[in-house]
Amino acid sequence: MSQQRLPPEVQQTLAQYQTLRENYAKIDAELKLVEAELTDIDNILDTLKNIEGETEVFKQIGHILVKKSKDEVIKELEERKEILGIKKEKYKKQLEILEKQINELEKKLKDLLAKYGITIG
């Protein structure tokens, strides 16, 4: 049965469901990017902390390399890590909320389909 022939109530609920699923996918993708960056930062911090002395390092900014002290780079990375940690927790909470909403809408859709005698298969 095509969506055009579904009752308006079912169409509206289905549209909400699809929007929630799209939002979930977007936030999940963002979470994965944040987690990957956090892993990179952890690896870089481990490497930098094992370098002895006041070694100068280079940081890539756009297409150029800028000389910075190891301590400056460590500080910048730790600040970035803190910000990303906050983002990660925010995304996780958003995903939990969306997952709950998606599950509720799935149940509502099943109930509506049963109400109208529509089977999916």
C-alpha cells in the first residue's frame, strides 16, 4: 500500500517517525566523529607526554605548520578534549531521548495500522 493511500493520521505519524530516524542517524554520525577525534587526541597526548624536555613541536593550522612548545600543544589538546567530552555526553543523551521517542512512535504506528486493518510484511 502506498503512502498516498494511507489514512492521514498514519501518514502524519509515519512522517514524524521518519524525521526522528533521520535525526537519530545525524546525531549518531556526529557522535562517531567526536569519538574518533577523542581517540586521536588521546593518542597524540600519549605521544607528546612521552617526549622528554621542552621539545618544540609543530601544529598544523590549515595548510601550514606552526612551531609551538610541547606544553602549549598539550594544553590546547586537553582543552579540545574537554569540549569534545561535553559534546559526546550531549549527543549520547540526545540519542537516548530520540531512541525512546522512536520506540513510542513505532508502537503508535503499529497500533494505528492495526486500527485501520493494515498489515505490513
